Amino acid sequence: MRLKFHVLGLLALLLCVAAFPATATADAENGLTLRDVARVQTVTSSRISPDGRRIAYTVAVPRKLFEEPDGASWVELHVIGPDGTARGFITGQVNVGAIAWTPDSRHVTFLARRGDDTDNALYRIPVDGGEATRWFGHDTAIRGYALAPDGRTLAFIAEPAEDEDARKRREQGFSQRIVEEDWKPRQLHLVDLGAETQDVRTMALEGSVQQVQWSPDGERLAIKLAPRELIDDVIMQTRIAFVDPDAGVLTATVDTPGKLGDMAWAPDGGHLAFITAEDPNDPREGRLAVAARDATEWRELLPGLEGHVWQVAWRDARRVLYISHEGVWSRLGEVRRDGSNDRTLIATGGPVWDGISVSSDGRSAALTASTPEHPREVFRLASNFRGAERLTDHNPWLAERRLAPQEVVRYRARDGLEIEGLLIRPLDEQAGTRYPLILQVHGGPEAHYSNHWLTGYSMPGQVAAARGYAVFYPNYRASTGRGVEFSKLNHGRPAAEEFDDLVDGVDHLIDIGLVDRDRVGITGGSYGGYASAWGATYYSERFAAAVSFVGISDKISMMGTSDIPVELYQVHYLTWPWEDWALYREASPIYYADRSRTPTLILHGDADPRVHVSQSMILYRYLKLAGQAPVRLVLYPGEGHGNSRAASRWDYSLRLMRWMDHYLKGEGGDPPPWEVDYEQE
């Protein structure tokens, strides 16, 4: 690897730091720019009406840089009418969440904080015209809700209110936190919205309620119940339980292991379909299961599936619909509730489906999906469920951009295992030319890249391709989408073969003549940030630049500072630090700090509860003390495990691409100035 890279000329250097007009021109004449990425709108959820005539959906709309107050994206409510035309119902500077329908299909309900609200309240808006009105508010924020089939009984989740004595003490400065002891449960409440006085009845349940759904017959509630409102408990110990709403008691708890995902009632209320883990050590929920109402036992419907089911619905009382993510694709399937007659309705190879909602009669459905050419949009399933029509286009300006080719790549790891990934080629690729590469590593590792839209504020994708890069997204071993066995291949072996797979993927791209071995960068967030730190230290000779985001650097202190130590042990390490100090030490990038010759940019939110900011501070200090290569640390005040505010995202995007341009295409050497020209691009 070069320590200083050849000069491509004054023009190339200027292009790395130029103001917006010049850089836009440099992005291959109407290729995607960072400014474009900062305005991409994305559909976040969709719900079809019970009568199947309309689809309500939400759209995340980024705030306008330098024009609107900084913050997370606005979330708007839109509705698609019977004619297939979408129109905005609640738009602008709004935040709409948890959309649903009233049983009569006349209103869309949602949670929001509007007007004089101090916390999230329940609103409804008529679909035939009229303004949104506040339907119910509580003393504390409503965290989730479900409306009964009678259209008036509301089940909702909220934390208990702070008592007067506690409030006074807090105002006097006694605001201390007692770690993992002063948590408040999320309680389940019932209220009759049609009554003159809306008296709230609280269910006396032990634990913290995470989700609630009414059975279609109104006789039961299905809830997800965690022992405590602590993230480790919520992830690893949440269980499904059935509640008799009249008596206010649990009737049964479903005996599942490990993590839980989506759930849905059968139309007759007799069964519940849900997604569970195969065993307590399964890294990701993905097994499709069904339990009878008030039963503790359950049946897995697709045993041995080499994929992960992430969404579930019902077509009728006997047939379960599901979306299975398989490799880089997804598939819409249908199976009987006894596990028989599994069949594919929409095969892999098209849009990547990631959400489904079905009408009451099971004849109509809405889907959300994205493709390599466009972010997530809303689709409607044909009446025979064998095709889907796209109904929305929230980024029509993308048609004016030239996008680089995106393709599936398969290669053999050094031990013979086949690994799959996605490659975005340089926009104006010329045969026989080798290009710089950005290796984009996903987090988790219990996640994967699908063959859909792969560009965002922290993933350069099409922006980098327009600047003459190849960008590679590998689904290394331990990724999801290929079944339970594949997802467990790194258990007890962090940073071993899983990260060798990354380098083997780079070698494959070098071998086919696409990539310049001396101009390879690595980046990613969370576990991808861990991989980037590994690339900058253990594998330093292979990477000319690294950008690590909210990443892990010291496994020992990570276990002691994260909010998910049990999850880390149970589905990753399988041993505690004091049982094998060497495993933790030797899987830590800082253990190899003296090897680093890779210029490394480290970025982190200083309020991150998952990967504590100290992980990045330790990596920075060790690399700085080793003194073998440039290193820079950027902290984002108030940001958590990933940036949510528009300004933080913009800063990150600029720094990421400037670092890569400087060390993979520019003169290298000393890092670019720490200040950023925010008006560029």
C-alpha cells in the first residue's frame, strides 16, 4: 500500500474540495451528488384500508439544509385513493407515526405531537375530507396502540407518569440516574373512546409491553412483553403473550427462544403468525411460526429455509403470507398454517419487498419495495397476487440522473465458502482501466445488503460511482439472508474468517481487472465500523484509507459499556471476557494499532448507547500514539448510534467522500483541513 499517492494533477486535487458548481460538474455530468442524497425522500410505512380501496403511507422528507431548523427528517402522511393517485394529507414540517385505519376505513389514525401536546397523542383524519383531530391523549407519551374491531375501544402503551414528589426533586437538581434500576415499565391500558368520560383502565401485567394487536374477533390481545424496559431484555427476552381484555389477565405466553419479529392475527382470531429465532443463539429472528390462540406451543412453517422471513400477514384464516429475504433478493410467499403447500407468489429478481399490508377480505394488499434505481416506494398487489404495480414516485428528479450499473457478485473465500455481494461499477467505466474501490461493510453482523437502493448519507454508492469509484457491498459470513447456519459462522470467532471474506472480495475484484490494489478504501458503521477499524490495523497493508463510523475498537471495554452485553454474549461471542481474555484482546483493532499505516477517519455520536463513544476515542488515541499514519476523530453532539439530524448527516457525507478522494485519488500525505466548506457540492 502506498503511504503517499501519486498526484493526478492540480485539477483532480481541486475537484476534491471545490464548491458546488465545479463538483457537480465533476460528478460525471448528472451523476448523483451528495446534495442529491441529502434530499432523497423515502417511504417508511404503508397500510391498506380494511376495505382495500385506499393505502395510507408515510414519507421521510429530509430537512432543507440551511433553510429549515436542524433536526431529523420530517415524516408526512399521504393517502392513495381508489384511482391509484396519491395526495398529501398531512405534509410540511410534521412528524406522523404509527399509522393505522379505523375498522370502517373512514379515518387514518396516527401518533403525533401537535399544537399544545407535550407528548405523542392519538389523532385521526377523515379520508373524504377534513382536518386531523386529536382523538385521545394521555399523561405520558403513547408508545403504541391498537384499535378494537368495535372501532371505539383503544388499547395503548404508555409509561407511568412522574409523581409530584419526583418532579419537585428533579426540578431541585436531583436528576441522577440509577443505571438499570430506575427504569419505568411500558404499561398496557384500555379506554373507551366513545364514552363521555374516557376512563383509562391499566392492565396489571408484570413486565414492559412492547407491542399490542387486537384479534379480529375482539376477544384477545396479542402483546409482546419484556421482563424489563432495558434494551437487552427487549431484544433477547421479549415473549408473545395473549391477554383477555375483559379480565385484564394473561391467558398464555408463547414459549419461544431468543429474538422476536413481526406478528399478525389470522382473520378469524384463532391463530397468530409471528417471526421468531430458531434457538437462543440465533443471531436474527427469521423463522416463520404459528401458534393457536391461548397456546404456549408453536409450529415452524418453513423449517430449513435458507433465508430470513421478516414480514408476515394473512390471506385468509388458513393461508399465511410472508416476505422472505434470500441472498440479495426477497420473495413473497404463501404457506398454509399447518406448514403445507408452500408456494411462491412473486419470485426473487425484481424489487426488494420489505413491507406488506392486507385488506380484511384478503383480496388486496399493499407492499413497499425499492430497486437499485429508486428508494422505497408503495406498490399494490394485483388481485391474483402474482404481480405488483408501483403507485408512487417521491423522487421524480432521479430520472434526470445517470446511475451506474449495479450487479450481483459471487466469489469464493479462501476456505472455499461462496460469498455474495453487490457491486456498483464506475459510472463511465472504460475497459482495461483499474479503478479505486470503496469497500462498504454492513453492520450487525446479523444484517445483509439486498439488491436495491444502496446510497445514503453514510453509504457513498452512486455518488462515489459518479466520481470514478467502484463500490462493493459484501455479505460476508454471519450475514442474514442465507439461513441460520450461515448466520452463525462467526460464533465465538469475531474478526476471523468473517473479515477475511472482505479482503477475499477485494482480491476477486482485483483479479477480474476492475480494481487498483493500491487504491482501496474501507468504510462502514457499527459492526461495519469495527470492520473498518480492523482494515486500518490488522489488515492495514490492504487499505489506503479507512472511515470508521460508530465502530468497535476494544472488545473488552465494549462488553462493559454497551447496552446489549447479553445479546453480545448469546449470539456472538459465546464466552465471557474472563473466560477467554485472549479472544477478546486479539479480536480488538487496538491490539494491532502499531501495524497501522492507513489514514483513518473516525466518526461517532457522543450519545451512542450501543457502541459507546469511548470505542472511537480509544481507537483514535492508540493510532495517534502509534504515530504511523494520519488519524482524525469527529464527534457529533447528541447523536446516537448513527446520525439523525440533517446537519450531522451532511457533515458526515462531506468528510467521508473528502477523505476517500484525498487518499485514493488525491495527493495523500497529511489529511485535508479539519474545517469543512458546507456550501460545497
